[in-house]
Amino acid sequence: AQARRATGVLSGEPLRCVVASDLTRVRQTVAPLLGTMPMPTVDDPALRERGFGGYEGESLFADLWFRTDREVEPVESFVERVLGAMERHVVGSGVLVAAHGGVLHVIAGALGLMPDDAARRNAVPLRFERGDGGWTAAELTPFGVRPATIDVPAVAGK
């Protein structure tokens, strides 16, 4: 249902290609879109979620982000991997990136944005745009476009 809803919303977007994680659940999510809007697709393992080793599938996901065990991919490596993929593939407009929640956080963070709760749900189409005031993110919905970020509090002393 989520993928079909996203397909309906994205069918009106001027997309020219899809860059996606190579994991099955992401391919399943973009399949309905590619069925209605065939376009070139690149599967890149660099867009996989952060590796948690033996903790994969644990329900205390938030706590896992702070783990530094040897079997857990270091945050720095994860960020470098994701941003490297973005640099390689996202050139110009019309690129749909289909990946995972952690990947969204890396991209948004690199742009100085923080997605709101609604924007972090599965299969939510977001449009990132650069304007005079910097980057913005908007959720694409069947009813139009809505801002999809919350204000990031200023850090004292900066």
C-alpha cells in the first residue's frame, strides 16, 4: 500500500532515473513505480542501511545507533559511504533515491535539515530543493506538497 501510494504521487514528477539500495525491500518498494514509469535504475550497495552485525533485527533500534562494538559499522564510515554514493549518482535534477531511514538522516544532515516524524515513515516521497535560503525538503502527497522538516535548534556558542 505504501509503495502504491508513493507511485501515485511520484507519477507526476519529472524523474529521469532511480538510484537505489540493492536490498530486496527497496527493490520491492520501487517496483510499482518502475512498472508505470520505466527508467534507468542503478542499484548501489553503498545506499544500504548502516551495518549492525549481530544486532540486525533487534527491536531497540534507537539504542543500536550509539553502539560502537567492532561488529557495528562506525557512523563515520556509514556517512562517508552514503555521501560518496550521492556524489556519484545524484547529478542534476530528476534523480529518485530509494533507500533506508538511516540513509535519509545522513542526506538530510548533510544538507542541514532534520526530517519531521511524518517524513520518516516508510515509502514517503520527499523532494529536496536548493534555493536562495539553502536546502528545503517537502513531502509529496496526493493533496500537494507540505514542508517536511523541523527547525534544527541552534547550538549555543555558534
